[in-house]
Amino acid sequence: MPLLRIPFPSDLAKRLLFLIIILLFAGQNFLFGQVSNSIPENVPEVTHFTTRRLESQSSGMKVLAGWAAVSIASGVALSLNSSSKAKYAGYQAVGWGAVNAAIAGFALYGIGQDFAGLDSISNSSSALLSELNEEHSFSKVLLVNLGLDVGYMGVGITLMALSRNRKNEDALFGSGIGVLIQGAFLLGFDLWQFLLSTSRHAPLEDALRTRLVFTPSPIHDLGVLISFSF
């Protein structure tokens, strides 16, 4: 038997594929329908940038929650109605789905709290700098996640490779493919979020640059003192 072959029941596999396709189509507005860089009238600049970030993060967490639901539903079906290898893949799907659902739930709650506090955000230069720092921090977290995602996929492939001619072949192979699938999704998800986050850096930096004040101050016999302030 080829190393990467797993006997999923045809009907169940088709249903799982259909659910994934529905999720992707449902999330296409989140994936491609991003907020314009232009700032609407009567909206403070800092509030605009913070809203863009929160809306993007909220969309991402909804996609993650959708994937968690698909994982749990398919995992339960596989664990109850499938061969041993697929059953262990189902166990992984349920476990990862539960964790992703919890992450998405807590994140959406926190984002909701941040939305509620938008009116209290000042339009000062320091607030704009804080938003840029927030965006940079988010990008760095996503970079770490991308490294972890590659690691998850490596663990899955390793488990599958080690499963051949082992007494617990079904458990190793099934668990391996389950981890590989989840890692592959998270890699694509985190890469998408990372690209969106980095695309928001330049507009923030441009906005800060327009607030930068260049002040040359002559100093007797010593030249010119140059200072920058917001």
C-alpha cells in the first residue's frame, strides 16, 4: 500500500470536500473584500486604521471558526463510521477543531471589546504610533505561527512515515494525516493574515510621516540643531 494512501469512504470524503468548498466560497468576501485605504469623511484617522485592523482580524477569526466547525463535524463522522486510519484522523480533526473554535471564540470576544472602545481612541500622533506598533506586533505573532505551522506539517509527515510496518500503524498514519491537514490549513490561514497585516503597514507609516515636524534651530557657533516631533 502506498505510504500516503488512506481509505476514506467515498461518500464521506465527498461530503467533507463539499463542506470545505462551501466554507471557502462563504469566506471569499473575507479573503478578497478588504477595506479601502481611503479615509471616509468625518472619521478620525486613527479610528479608521484601528477599524480596518479589527475588521480584518474579525473576518479571519470567522473563517477560523468555520474551519473549526468543518473539522469537528467531519472528525465526528470519521471517528464513528470509518476504518481505523480514518478514525484516528477524525480524532485529530475533532481535537484541533475544538482548539481552533476556542481560539476564534476568545479572539472574537476581545475584538468585540475593542470595537466597543473605538469612540474613546484619540486622534493624536501617539495613538497613531501605538496602532502601528500594534500592527507590527500582530505581524510578528503571525510569523511565529507560520513557523509552527510548518512544524505541525513536519510532525504529520513524520508520523505517517514512521507508521509503516508498525503494530500501531493505523494510529500513527491516521494521526499523521490529521495533523498534516490541520497544519496545511493553518499555514495558508496565517500566511493570508500576515500578508493582510503587512499591507496595512505602509498606509500607517505614511500617515505618521505627514505628522512629522522638522524643526531646525540655529545654535550660536555650533551649527544647527535638528529636532523631529509629532
